[in-house]
Amino acid sequence: MSSSDRTLSVRAIVALYRAFEQAARKSDLSVAQYRTLLYLYSGPKHAGAIAAAGAIKKPTVSAMLATLREKGWIESAADASDARVSRVEITQAGRERLEAFEAEMAGLTDALLPAAERAAFRAALSGAYKALGAHREEWLRGIERQFLE
């Protein structure tokens, strides 16, 4: 990949993120809320782990979790190993909203790209996500371990 391809790939990521943010502003789900629901999709987490994984301050996470709870997209329960700590879990309604939001965002790429380029674009992004996935999961587990120690 030439340096101009590297630069253009970064610019493409930024442009897509900007479009994603703009679409999210018109939605009932913010980008931060989406990231939180996506993080919870794999299983319950402590609020502190959510804050650390999202690089968000704990008071901000608390407010966001309250909003998600009011919408019925998450629920909290005492941790089985430590009743002083609660674990946050995505609800079925939260899963459905997450999946609907992802479908909305996939529609956004349809609007941005010519039909002939959509499949290749999605394949490239899927490949990138899978390549990043193992490293990201390991990184997130490290954050969770630090929080729990």
C-alpha cells in the first residue's frame, strides 16, 4: 500500500465515521450508546469496565447507562461473586435496537456507494473487523482484568 493509499484509507475512515455520527444524531441511539450496547452484546459487564473500554469517565457512563436502562435496552443485577458490584446486561429489546441501528447504518453505506462497489467495500470492512477483532478482544479482556483486580 502506498503512502497515499494509507492516507486515503485514514481519510475514508474519518469520512465514514462522520457520516455515521450525523446519522446517529437523527436517531434515538447515540454513537456512545451504540458502542456500549455492542460491548454488552457479548455478555454482562461491570460499569467500570464499560467506562475503561470506551475511554469514558465513570459519571458519564452512569448517566448513559441510566438512559439506556430507561429505554429498556439494558438491565443491571448484583454480581454473583460480589453483591456490592452490579453487572450490566443488554436486554432483548436492546439487542433488537442494536441490530436495527446496524441495519440503518448499513443502509447509509448503500447511499454513499455505487451498487457495483458495495459488496467489495463490505468484504474489505468485514475483513478488517475480523483482523482487528482478536487483538481488540484481548485488549478488552485486559481492561476488564485490571478493573476487577
